[in-house]
Amino acid sequence: MTGSRVEVRRGTYHDSVTLMQVSRQAEELPGVEAAAAVAATPVNLELLARQGFAVDPAGLGPSDLVLCVRAADDAAAGQAMEQVEALLAGAGQGGTGGGAGGGPGVAPPRSLRAAARRDPGLNLAVLSVPGRHLGYEIAEALQAGLHVFCFSDGLDPATEAACKRVAAERGLLLMGPDCGTAIIDGVGLGFANAVRRGPVGVVGASGTGIQEVTCLLDAAGVGISHAVGVGGRDLSPEVGGIMTLRALELLAADDATERLVVISKPPDPGVARRVADAAAATGKPAVLAFPGLSDPPPLPPGVRFAGSLEAAAAWAVGSPAAEGAPEPHLPAPSPPEGDGSPAAETVVPVVHSPPAVTPGVIRGLFSGGTLCYEAMAVVAGVVGRVASNIPLRPEWRLADLHRSEGHTFVDFGDDAMTEGRAHPMIDPGLRNERFRREAADPATGVVLLDVVLGYGAHPDPAGELGPLIDRALAERPVGLSVVVSLCGAAGDPQGLDGQAAALREAGALVTRSSAQAARLALAAAGLGAPIAPGGSGGHAGGRR
Amino acid sequence: MSGLLGRPLKVVNAGVELFAGELERQQAEVARVEWRPPADGAGEALERLATRAAETAAANDRAVVAMQAAEPRVVGIGRAGDLLPGLDERTLLHAGPPIDWDGMCGPLRGAIIGAAVHEGIAADPEEAARLAGRGGLRFGPCHERGAVGPMAGVVSASMPVWVVEDGASGNRAFCTLNEGLGKVLRYGAYDAEVLDRLAWMRDVLARVLTAALERLPEPLDLRALIAQALQMGDEGHNRNRAGTSLLLRALLPALLTVEEPTADVVAAAEFISGNDHFFLNLAMAAGKATADAAAGTAGSSIVTAMARNGTEFGVRLAGTGDRWFTGPAGVVDGLYLPGFGPEDANRDIGDSTITETIGIGGMAMAAAPAIVRFVGGSPEDAVAATLAMYDITWAESSSYQLPTLGFRGTPLGIDAREVVHSGVLPTVNTGIAHKDPGVGQVGAGLVEPPMEAFVAATRALADSPTA
């Protein structure tokens, strides 16, 4: 006879990572069968319902907290709830308090303005607060003269544009909202990999796009000067690329930067033209990587177009600017097949063919939006329709996030999936649950996953995913393949080689690039993938 | 090597702790904001205000410049009914936001009763209460007549008031003369002793002081007096010993030469010498003149009044004109006189929070180690209390300095947005009145203003048209 307890606390804030950690610790308490401490968002409440916790959603919202425990009996559940409360009370005391200017007994600053006043040396704010409070935080940071890296999402495009104009007027960078990754002066912000420093400057409206390109470059022995994130909507018509243009100016003036890569999901055509012109104006060779864009903008001299991240990385490795310099040491041999992007495959350690074919549909479960996009474009180029929550074409949108339709790719980092919970690169819970379902579905021939390493990400994603893959393959030994696109750098804290080995040991086919993983998935599903690399992904789709 | 951003990277993290930890793992320097969502009901207003942050900043700069420029000076003492607009014989002013008889707390009712008898409107306390109860008296906040009053803050037409003028803006502010501690009208006492004293203050004290003030070579500079007092252990609200001493010193030569009966002069000197808080009412008038210099600055989120009537705590902003935003007055957490305890206390009351409004009083606790027991016991606590106030204020005073903080200016210009954003409330210290009329002061301590007043003010500012 088990007992459960559910408690709702209205207006109680803890950040999503803290809640995830408390939930995890609570589940490990003796006698506890299930436990959760979550913000009362629709996604979370649905997840609780599936765990058998009934919570009436009426009147609850993201600023309310739900605590649930299930234990052996009622008394144990009561005890467990007390322990959960104790864990919660103890959480959030990790910080060591504010900067200088305080003194004994002085409370840590509660605002960016206060922090900046206490320590005038501060120059960059890293923001990860609930999206509905972002506008004020950004305004305050800019007012205080701080550059901003804004991981959170939640501003409407008009407000974002206004904030970015203010930032530009003040000579400040506003990286985001919805900026997953940046590497400034060698320091990774948000989700970023420990890649080497070098001559390539990156500007990206996509966090995982930056991660993929910088990791592919790192694998090829080429480093980056800086990677400036600008947020997922920077190249939208409303925002007009304000920060991309500003970042290009900064990189133009940066002596360490010799050539440039600009990354975005398909941008507004007018904005793309402006970005192309600005890239040309830097006087440094540049490539625009817009995976999924069918018609590249007119390209001024010195600027190239790549329809995939892979192709962009390949260009940046073997760029004309690098001619005369010693050839970078390339880890993979296979030659490109003349799609205009030089040395396309050279940056990718290639797995050319799967050991066995497991026919069926492909289910892509991604934590990185642009990785999902890049892979999806490759698959759609062969099979046509791919259903997704970030579809290549509007009519391919999934009706229900939680139910696949044929070839289906889900981005678990998308807004609707992350409100009130940690990003899937930190908290793989939602994706793990979906993986189990998809792998068990007899219609599924291949599950395609991304695993993203680096600062900010889960400390051991392979340790988390490996047993799940192992079990899934054991249950369908001849019916299922699992392909993993492993995005990481040799210096990452998780250990690239160890992660790859653990995933392979579990039975996954592991590649270093998302496009290559997609080609491998097609082959494994028996869908006659052209193992042609690079730009092929570029012709699949329209704009969402 | 300055890096991409022109200076070496130095990060402040607001939100998920993980990101701060990961930066430290990369040997980056990281400060942390202890981020919490804004106060209930304020989030949406802050988002709207964010879209005009630059305008608000400019307005706040103007408001604070006006406060910095204020030069409050004592220009004399006059009869309230002659100086305060609309203060006729049947009108009594009180502390805090507007309130009617039914809503008034015990001490405020007691003071109203006492003042009605003092004015001769009623023959005795019973008649005064009856008159008030059937609408025979008119009430209004001091603040709406350019005045401030401590505790109950009751001002009636015949009472003498300090006349303080801001030399920069020409604003005038008024405050009654301080009656001393214990059984006094401002704490709701109205027996014969209280009424006799009020009559003496009107007939003798005001006359002697007026004569002395007239003999001064120039008007008393309150800004200078307050600045000195802050460096002598006062904070200007609950400790006024230095201010009172400095005032008496300034008046002494004049008092010795006034052409008034010696017995009256001696009585006046004894009265002031025996009342550590005599200077409080001058500090309050100075505060009112200073805060009013910022009042009416369109778009500004700076607080220009905090005042309590014993039932409600009211706030006004520079950018929202004469409107009051209120919440329930708090219960004072403090030290009690022997024989009294929290069960005897009335809720927070008085206009004396005008001192905090201009950055002294509780905001400047670091100046007053002698009374740190109000804030937790140690001088370190007092310093911490003041340091926390810089987080919610717009500027630092160019006139008032804190020796213990290396002569840093006092925190000036409470920004209502930052109060609701950070959850940090202005530190207010105050006297405690007995809840029943007629008893008087029973203690002193710290009180929390109600957050909802600041939330309502912030929302109103967000609703106000942009400049």
C-alpha cells in the first residue's frame, strides 16, 4: 500500500535547475518511489500525471511550485515530503554572495544594478530568469552599462528589437534573448565547448549551431577567436540582425579573427542580404551558414554560402584565407563530391554505413534546435515529409508534441518544452521518457539522438543515455538502430572519448556531426541515403 | 590585451546557479545576483516600465538633482491657520494618507480629540469625540498642505509651526514644534498636562523662539545642521540628540539677548534641553521641503513621500503627482519601555518617514551606532542596513555623509521600481505609540513598509503617460 503526497505552493520561485536537482535527490531518499519538485507549467503537470500524480491545473501557473512524493506507505510519504522541503530549503544557498563593495553581513545584491554598483568592474551579465521578467532585467543591465548574454527566451520580437537598438546605441552586445552559446575571450557562456582558440570568428543566431561548428573545427585542429551568440530571432525581419551586424563589426576590428562564420536558421531574406553585405564589409573572408535556406542571398565578393553547418565548418577549416598557411591536421580522409564546399567531409570522422539495416521510420529526438534542423533537412531531402515541432514547412508541424507521425523529429529545447523546466541538455528526463516510447514502437527503425557535451551540459549524458540505449536495443535486437550525433570537444569536462566509447558500448552508432548522423540514420533505415555530404541538406525546405 | 569587449571579462550571473559555477570552472570571475521574481503584482508593470527605462532614468536624474539642490532653511515660526492652505478652525490635519474618523486608530483619535479641545471646538474630550463621530470636523493629511507631523501628526489652526524654505526652489514646508517624550498629543494623549503644554508652546515657546530666530544673522541652515548631526551619531529620525544640541548652540546667543521675560526664556531653554527629539520636527520639515523639490517630476519612479496614519502606510512618487498608494501600516518590531510589550503597540504611524524619504533616518542607520539595538544589535548590522539601501536608491547624497562608510553620501532617492524588483524595502525606524488614546509612547524600533504600496505605485507609474 503506497502513499503519496502532493503539495502546491503558490508564488514560490526556485530556478529550474535547482528544482531538477532537488527532484533527483528526493528520488534517491530511502523508501521514496517517485518524487518531483516542479513549476506548475502545463508540460510539467502532464508529466506528473503520467507519473501518477494528479494535480488540478486550474489556477496554477509557472510561478507556482508543486511538490510530489510517493513512498511505501502514508507515513513514509509524509516523512519524504518533509525531506523534500528540507532539500528545497537547503538549495539555492550555493552562491558565495555578491561582488566587492559589501562587507560582513551585507546581503548579496538582488539586482544587476546593485551588483554593478557594488563592483564597477563587472561588464557582462549572464541572464537565465523566467522569460516573463526578462525585459526589466535586460533594460537594467544595459542601463548599468553591462553587455548581456541572455539564455532565457520570452521577449516579443518588437521589444527585443527595441532592446537591441538601445544596446547598439550604447556600444553594448545584447546576446539573446534565446541565446544558448557564446565564447568570449575563451570563456564559454551558457552551453559551450572547451574548444581551442584560433583564427575563426563565429557569429551565431543558434546556440547548438555554434557548438556544432566550433566542435567540428576543433576536431579538425582549428580554433576560434570568439563566438558571439545573438539569439534565435536576431535575423528575423523585426529584429533585422542588429546584433549580428554589431558582432561583425567587433570581429572585423579584432586582430585575432582572420575569417568569419555566420550561423542562423533560415533568416529573413532582406536581413540575410544586409548580413552578407556586412560580412563583406569586414574585409575578412566569410561564410554564411543558413541550414534549410533554399535560396541563398546575393553574395558580395569574399562571402560564401553554406546550406549546412558541416559545409560551413569545412570551409572555415580549408578557407582560402588559410591558403599558404600550413594545412590543418585533418582527422578524416574522405574527399568531397563536388558540391561547391571544399573539403566538406574532411572535418567529420565518417561512419560510412551502418552495420545492419533496420527498416522503419526515423525518430529524431534532439536537445539542440539547429542540430535537429540540420539533420531534419538531410532526412527530408530523401524522404520528403518530416513531422516536427520545429518543422521545415508549416504543414509538417506535429499536431501533438507528444505523438509522432511517420518520420518525426522533436526539438526538446523548444520553448513549449522548456517552460518551467531545465533545458534538455541539463535535464534529459523528458527526452529519456520519449526515447523509451519511440524505441519500443515497432514502426520505428531508427532513433536519432544528439548528445551535446560542454560547459553547462549534463555531467555525464552517456551514463544517462547508455543504459536506455542498451535496454532498447536488447528488446529489439534486429528491428532498431540508434544513431547518436555527438557534439563535443576534446577538452570538454565530460570527456569526449569516454562519452563516445560509452555510447558505442551501449550499441549506438556515434558520429561527430548532425548531418552525418542523419545520413547514417537514413542508411540504417534502409532509405537509400546518398552518403553525399554537405550542402545537400540545404534544399529541403521553406521557412517556418 | 583587452579582449573582445574592450575590458577583461567580468561576469555577473542572474538566474541559474549552474551557469555561474561553469564560468568559475573556466577561471572566469563571477559575481552573483540573488535573483527572485518581483513582488506579487509588479512583474507586468516592470516589463512595461522597461520599455521606457531611459526616460525614467532621465526623470529620476532630474528628481534627484532637485533633492540634492534643496537648501532647507528655517525662516521663522508662524500660526498654522495663517500659513497652511485651507486650515480653518474646524479642520484638523493628521499624519499619513487620508483617513476618516471611523478608520482612525486609537492614538490618532486621541490626538484629534486633544486638538479639538485645544482649539476650543469642543469643551471636553467626550464632546470632541461626539463631534468627530457625527462629521462635525474636517480632516486632511498634513502632506497635502505642505506640512508634516510626527506620530499622529495632528495640526490645528492655532498651533505654531516651523516655516522651512528651500532656498533653491522656494518651496515651503511646515511642521509643528516637538512636545517632548512620554504623554504627548502626538502619541494620542490629551489630558490636562498635555493641553497645558500645548497652550504654553503656543503662547510662550513660539514667541521666545520667534524672537530668537529674528536675531539670527541669517536663517538657520538645516542642511548644514543635519549634515553635522549625522557625523555626531544622529540618523535624524530616532536619534536627534546631536541635532537638538546643535540647534540650541545656534540659538543660544540670540536667546540670551531676546527681549522676553527671563522666566519664559529659561523655560524655553529648559524645554529644548530636556527633549532629545526637539530637532526631529525640523529635520522633518527639511525632509518635506527637500522631497517636494522632486515632487511632480513626470515619469520619475523616485519616492517623494512615505507616511503613515496608524492604519495605512502611504507612498507617493515624483512621477504620479499627488496620488497616494497605500497598504496596511506595519507592526513595529522594537524595544519597549518597562511595563509595555508588543500587545500594547499601535500600528506604525507618523509622517516622520519623510526622513527616510530623503535618505536619513533608518536609511542612514550606519551613522547612529548608539541606537543600533533597533536594527539587531551591532554596529555591523547598522552598516549592513544602510549598505542594503544603496541597492534601492538612485543616488548618494552630496550633503549628508556617513563617516563609518568612509564619508560616503547617504542613500538618496528611493526607486519604487527597485523596491518591488528586488524585494528590498526601505529601512524605517520609528517610535511606537500605545494603541489606546491618551497613553503615549511605549517604545521604538524598526518597521517594514507594506510592499503592496510600492507595487501599486509602480503600476500607476507604468500606467502614466510617457513624457
